[in-house]
Amino acid sequence: MQSINVSKALNVWPLMAKIIYVPHTEQEYEELVIFLDSLIDEVGEDEMHPLASLMDIVGVLIESYEDKHVPEFNK
């Protein structure tokens, strides 16, 4: 079962890796913020939308970057 999931991921990851990544630079961070804004426009409040979990993941990636690199988000 695990290898089936890895095979599926391997098939789609080359395309997805250009969209979903851990941001290491300000530019990558800004690109993810723009992508998140687009997801929010598409998904809205619909928790059942097929892209809702992607929106959550991108939000976590952005939040992690902000915690480390954006002064007003640092505690």
C-alpha cells in the first residue's frame, strides 16, 4: 500500500514541486502568499472543496516562514 502511494506521488510531484515548497527566500515566500490568495479565492469557506487541504498546507508553510523570518510574527 505504501509503495502505491509513493508511486502516485512520484507521478505528480515534479509538477507540484513548482507550486508547493518550503520557502527559503523572500521571493519564494511572496510567491506562496500569492498562491494562497488564489486558493482562498477559489475555495472560500468550503471545507469540502477538493483544494481545501492544499490551502491548509500552503498556509502552514507560510506561517512557518513568517515565524522564522518576519519580525512582527516572531514571539
